[in-house]
Amino acid sequence: MRWRCRRGTKELDLLLERFLTAHYAQLAAAEQAAFERLLAQEDHALQAWLIYGESPPDAELTRIVERIRSSHLLSPR
């Protein structure tokens, strides 16, 4: 899973790897599945959703994107 968080851009790598380390284990099974689906998306979509604030076309992905964004804002750097 950690390898799939490595996207080749520092910003995405940091967001996804920090979320995986700090929060993945505490997620409900449906949220873990949504995170795994998120990792299957193209990098340009992940950048649009996680960095530029656009919303995914699907409610489950939107919820996990919002969790990643909010956890990033709250976690120490």
C-alpha cells in the first residue's frame, strides 16, 4: 500500500503517505476500500482533488478526499 502512495510528486507523496501512516488503520472497512480506490486513480485527478480542491465525481471518493485534506491540515509537518 505504501508503494501505491508514491506518486512521483512530492506533494502527493506526502499527503498520501502521511495519511496512510497516521489514519489508515483506524478507518472503517468501507473507508479503507475508498482509499484503495483513490490510489487507483490517475495522478492528474489526485492532484485536482487533493491539492487544488476539486471534488471527485463519486461520493465515497469525495469523503475520503475530504478526510485526507482535513488530516493534512491538522497534522504537524
